[in-house]
Amino acid sequence: MPLVHTRSTEIEYLDEGPRTGTPVVLVHGFPDHPGTWDDVVAALPDGLRVIRPFLRGVGGTRVVDPEARSAQVAALATDLLDLLHELDLGPVVLVGHDWGARTSHALAALAPEAVSGLVTIATAYGPSSLLHGEAALDEVAGAWYRYWLCTETGAAAFRQAPEDLVRWAWKHWSPSLPLSADALDQVLRAVDTDDFADLVVHYYRHGTGEAPGSPRYEAAQAVLDAWPAITVPTTFLIGLEDGCETPTMARANAPWFPAGRRLVELDGVGHFVQREDPRAVADAIAQYL
């Protein structure tokens, strides 16, 4: 598979369709890989150029500059923006799930001119102050693993056997998804890299304020920490059987999307919406083509 070389990273990606086609960029989440979008791609119209990058620590994507070794959202968004620049893509329809949703929200906030339409899945945009009382506690309960990884005991256990949390996540976050043994093996192979565990720990520790970011991304992170409005037309999808995200944030964050944000709540669907209801995702993408 092709690689893009940036100042900080080598980014592996899939590149399908004609080079002159409308560019659609699909960004996977945790714990996953670009194959998660296979059924969505199959449901899209012909003639598109579909780009599917691997996030840091997954597949062949790796950080080559020690000063840039980070999994903060500003770093992931910078990687994605670098990829768009290196491939000389104009405004793209940008689609992200989970970590990919946070990355896509961040890129749209930092560089709205790079995005013509935004589709995000499962992980909503907005400050934690939007959550109150029992709803806030429900969110924390589903996100227990993020805080577990902030402890030395949890981080050590994850680094020793990251596949345990990966298997658990796929079992519990989409309880109605009959993921085949072969599909799970593909995920496990994609995340079996030297960097995966350390970057996952840093992503969640930084996200909870328990680890510093890299100075390389200080300016971009400062912008993102202020939760700027996203001025790109957006559709957000969430499954109501999601085992790690609740719809509360998405129901409260419409003011952060002045160009419009359509909320799609899917009954009987869990966290990995693109695998459980690829048609809903493809339809959301098609409105921006």
C-alpha cells in the first residue's frame, strides 16, 4: 500500500477510484483499521476517489520524528491535513468514526476550507461541560477504560496484552454485531505494531488532561482546546446500543455547528455503525457529493 512521507510521519493509506473523482476520505477509529469501511465503500456511487488512511500506530503508519511522538487529537488532525496536502486534494467529503470522528472534527475546525461536507460517527464534538448530573456519570461509566489507562496498573496491563481490551471492546461496544473471527483477526493484525499500545495510552491520558502534548502541536491544540465552532455542514450518526458512547453530547451540541448539523440516531445499532448499518453511512455521505 502507498505511503505518504511528511515531516513527522509515514502515513499508510488505501487509494481507490479515479484520480479525477470527488475525493472522499474515511478515517477509522479505535480499535479498528481502514477495512472497517469496506461495506460503506461498496454502497457509494461509482466514480469517487476514496482515501482511507491508517492512524498512528496502526498498520504501516508511524511517527518518524521523536519530537512529534504523540497521539493527541491535534497530532492526528495534522497527519490528516498533511495527507490531503501531499495528495493535492481539494475540498473533501470527510468521514470519521470514533478517533476518526475526533480527528475529522479537529481538521474541520482547524482548516474548514479543506472540507466540503463532514460525516462523523459515534464520538460527538463538544466540551464536557455540556454533560450534567446522571448523564455525565453515564458517559464516564461507559468510558471506564479511558481512566483505567490513566493508571500505571491499567497502562502496564494494556501494554502487556493490548489484544485483551481490543477483543473486549468489539464484544461489548457493538453487542448485536456478529463480527467474524476473520474480521477480528484483521483488526488484531493491524494494531499489532510497536507503537500502538503507547499511542493509545497517550491518546486517552492527554484527552483526560493527565499527560502533556507535544510542543510540535501546541498551537493547533490550543485552538482545539477552546472548542471552536465547526463551520462545515455536518451529519452525525450514533447507534443507540453503543456500549461506550451516549447520545447526550450529540443532542446538546448543535450550537457548535452554525452551518447546520443533522443528527441521526439509529435504533438497534452499536458503536461500529459503519459495519452494522453501512447504508446509513453511505446515504449520509451521498448528500455531500
